[in-house]
Amino acid sequence: MLLMTSEAHALEQPPETPVEAVLVRAVLSGDRDGFASLYDLYAPLVHGILLSRVPRAEVDDLVQDIFLHAFKKLHTLRDAAAFGPWIAMIARNRAVDFHRRSRETVEINDDLRGSESHESRANEILELIRNLPEAYRETLVLRLVEGMTGPEIAARTGLTAASVRVNLHRGMKLLREKLGFMGGL
Amino acid sequence: MKDDYLWDKSGQPDPEIQKLEEILGTLRYQPKPLELPEELPVSRRRNYFPLIAIAASLLLALVAGGVWLRVRNQSVPQPQHVEVVPTPAPIEEKKPQPITQKPVVPENAIAVNRRPHHKPVTTALSKRERDEGLAAKEQLMMALRLTTEKLSLIHRKTQNTTPASQIKNQHRVG
């Protein structure tokens, strides 16, 4: 009886609307501030995706470009709740375009300047992550750099939780091996 | 459990992962305001369905009208006539008349095939046929008016955006 009551209660409650869907619809009906909220929510995701693929100096400008592009093309998004996977795909495509258009460049980081700062070590580890297989590098950057949890990564990228978990563990295992070769942390 | 810490930061923290988080955290996204140009219009979903529906209805009405006219014309017997154009000597012009018998063609005349000119149909129609035609025309006009009203209603409905607070039955992807 109790079970039936709780089931009935669950059926009465409307399913929760994702905040992205509400914001996307608000923007499409003319609310520009709604897009600022979407930017605040998803900028770390886009930043992480780009950081795992393009030189760090280019990331900030590309983040702005991607959100500007998304604003112009928002009407083409069919499922408003799928804003995260949509903008993640735009970011990945933009990273591919960046490498296709730009000439081969060498990123000047603190290592080459001989600095031993905390940031130079960060750049060094980031370079190790960038050399991992593609499936692992994005998930690891989102987890270790952007500080997102596995469930958050799954929800925002549209990947399944199982895929994210596998990518995190296998990627971390490979990173540990590479860090071992480099004398650990 | 150490695996849980990597997954959702719960359980016993892994010192190596914590160290990595501390070092790599320096590269984390630093919030910056988004610079949207003022003149950039808000993108809106373009709904072409009403326009397509109106165009399709008009096309259908035109086709229906064409078919109806054709059927009506076919039901009226059209008199056949052959226009004879003599070449050498001018002859007195005679008004072409509907003939029931084969016309006598002079030997020096050249027969020219021409499409018969349509006479005004109204003269050949009986009163009953005319009444039927007018009734059919009224029905067609009524159908077109109804279609236009329905399309306008659809257009109005599709142009009205649903308030965000009324969005229901949406499910998160992934």
C-alpha cells in the first residue's frame, strides 16, 4: 500500500526540467542574460576540452569564439536539454580546425624559460596528458584540471557514466606510468 | 575507497591524485565575462511549417481548380471547325461557323491546322449546367476559405512561444 502510494506520488510529480533546457528556451525567446548563465555553467567544460587539445595560450580566445558561435547557432539545437553535448562537440571540432589551419608551432612555456615554478610543473603534466589516447585526455583534464567529478563530466558531455569511469581509471593508470618514468610528482 | 575519490571525490582521498589536482589546478578556467556584441541578434528558431503548409494548400487549390475547369469544359461539346486559307486570290471573308458536315475545300486552298478558339462557355451552357458550375465554384471557395482560416490558426499557434515555466516532460540527455 505504501509502495503504491509513493509510486502514485512519483507519477504525479512532473519530471525535473534541466536548467540548460530552461536557459536555452529563454535565450531563444530573446533573453540575452540567459546565455550568460549558460556561459557560466559550461565555460569550464569548454575550457577543459580545449586545454586537452590546443596550446594553452589559444584556449581563452577559442572559448569566447565558441560561445559566440553557439549564440548565433542556438536555434539549430533541436533538444534544448542537450546543450552540453552540443557545445562540447563544437569545442572538439574547433580544436580540430585549429590544428588544420595553424602551422606547426612550439608552445613556449615556463619549462623552456628554465623556471621551476608550480605552473611549469603543471604544464609538464598537461603535456603528458595530451600525449595519452584521445579518449582519456579530455576526461582527465576535466577531472584533474577543472575539478569536475565523474558524474558531472558524464552529465555535461553526454557520455555515459560507465564510459567516463573507464576513461578516468585507464587514463589515470597510464598517467601514473608516465609520471613514474619522469620520477613521480 | 581510493577509486571513489577519483570518480566523485568521495571516500578516502588518494594523495597522488590530490597532488595532481593541486598542481594542475593552476591551469583551471578563470572566469571571464562573455563579450557578446550588442548588435548581434538573438537567434530564433525558424519555423517554416506554416509557410510550407500555405504554399501546399494554394498549389492544391490551383490544381483542383484546373481539374474542375477541365472537367467542366469537357462536358460541353466543342464545335469543330477548320479554317481555310486560300492562297492565290483573296476571297470574301466569312465568319467561321460551326459545321456539322465536312466543308467543301477548294482545290487551290491550303488547309491549316489551328487550335480551335474557345468560345465563351457561358453561351453554350444550359441553365442547369451553369447553376451546377456556380454551386461547385461556391463550394471550392468555401473550402479555400476554411483552409486559409485553419492555416492562420496553425500559424498563430506556432508563433506563440511556450513560457519556460510550462516546459514539461523534458529529460536530461546522457
